[in-house]
Amino acid sequence: MAAPVLCALEAHQDSQAHHGIIRYLALRIPGEVWVTWLPDEEPHEIDHREDCLVGDCTTYAGHPGAHAGQVSRY
């Protein structure tokens, strides 16, 4: 059984999509593979997203809300 994916974004409304990393890529390929899902639904989108370049943020470029290290997780 696969481990659950946790949302990496700042706490947000239940109607908004959640985003979590499902695959870390080698350093020669910037970014990670992310999955998107809505509350009470199965994942509906998998895509490669570039890394956020602000400070030590570990989420993707252009993410909503605060940067990683400043937020609580789901």
C-alpha cells in the first residue's frame, strides 16, 4: 500500500485543491513531480513543476499562500 501524500501548501479552504510531491527528481532536472487532488476525491492531475526559488521554500514556483517553513501542514 502506498503512503498517503500530504498537502505541502499553507492551510486553505476545503474547496481548494491540495498539492503534494510524489517524486523527487535528480538535481540535473529542476523541480519535482506533484499530484493535485480535491478534498474527498482521488488525485486528478500529475505534473512536473519547477521549484519555488524564494529562500528555502520546498514547494513549487508560483504556489499560493506562504512559503514552506512558514506554514502548518495537513
